Amino acid sequence: MRPLHAVILAAGMGTRLRPTGHSGPKGALVLHARSIIEESVHRLLRAGIERITLVTGYQSDFYDTVAGSMPDKINLVHNPVYADSGSMYSLYLARESVNGAFLLLESDLIYEQRALSVVLEHPAENLLLLSGETGAGDEVYVATDKHRRLIAMSKQRDRLPTGVAGELVGISKISTKLFTAMCAFADNYFSEKNSLHLDYETDAMVIAGRSVPVHCLTIDDLLWSEIDDAVHYERAIWIDRLIRAKDTVA
């Protein structure tokens, strides 16, 4: 079933962006006319998503304003321990807001519209979107089996058990079954390790994917960028221009 709900993880502090002069949350970055989180929200609505959950943390008042401008479309979940937890804990906190399959996105992304359409239209219940090689730095590489199912992710490609299928974009389609398995793994981890530092992708999704298959789709020429640091920021400026030019033509 095509998801009508999206969750955007937006709790991080974005400390590596401080050299650019940006001190707010990453989603508040403005490359053109509006913040990148607002751009992502508008792209999601254009793709047919009806409800968006923002999981906030650092300087959450910015996201309060974003949600307040579209109260019928956006709801907020707050992670009060954002400085002492990982992305899976933020996603875990959203479990009461999720009913059925959903798209999962990160807040520091810019991407062309087809990134959403291909994921939403793909027949797989669980799907991880990958791109070709970007050379952007800080990439997360993904390995799959012969059926294009997820088996591992790492920032160090030599640690992968097979060749690289692509780079993690940060847009995924998650079924109820997969999310339940991810949350069950997180539950055990949080209690056994007495730590909330757990990543949703390289940790929870990889483990859950052993019992609930996660298919991977690679779009070699996808226009996108994450914005984690000053190098990413400079790259994202010209990627954003390319995306807007392509959108105008489309």
C-alpha cells in the first residue's frame, strides 16, 4: 500500500555546520527561497503524502513555527535528550504517531522530486534509496545480496561483505513489520546497553533487515545532497541550482 505518512528526523544539533555561520538546526538552512525542511515538506505534499511527523530536538522552536504554518499537515514529536541519543531513539519516539507504512527522511537533505516518486511507486514494502558515487565525503556505503536486499552499511567500504550497491541517500519506505522489528531491537539495545546512542540505518535497519527484507534501489544520476558540514554546504549550493533547473524544465 502506498504510504500517506512521512517521518522526518530533525533532532540533531548540526555542530559541524558552525564554520558556515549557521548555528540553528540543519533543517533551517536556506539555499534559495525557503528553508530546506520547508522545501522537503512541500515536495512530500506534492508527492501525495498527507501527514508529516517532524521529530525535533535542538532549537525545536524553529520547527514549532514550521508546523504552526501547516497544522493540518504537520505534527511534532520532541526528543528532549537529543544531545545524548542517536537517530533511532528519535524514530522510536515517533512510534505512537505512526499508523501503517511511512516514508522516512532526514532533515538535512535536498533532492529532486523523482526521489520520492520512485520510492513511493516501487512495489517493495521496504525500500532504501541509494545513489551512485557522489564523492561528497562522509558517505554511507550500502551492500546488498544478489536480490538487491540490504545486508550491510558502513562509512568504510572495505568493511562491507560484498561490493558497494550505492550510497545511502536518507529516504526510505518503511512497512509496519519492519518498523516493529526496528523498535524491538531498539528496546533491547536501550535496556541492555543503558545507552540511547543508536543509529536507525547502520544499526537498527540492518539488524531488522535480517528478518524483514529491505530492498535497495539505486538511481545512479540522482540529484541530491546531505548537508552535514561546510564542504557539504558548498556542494549543496550548486546541487540545489541543478535541482531547481531540472524542476523548471519538468
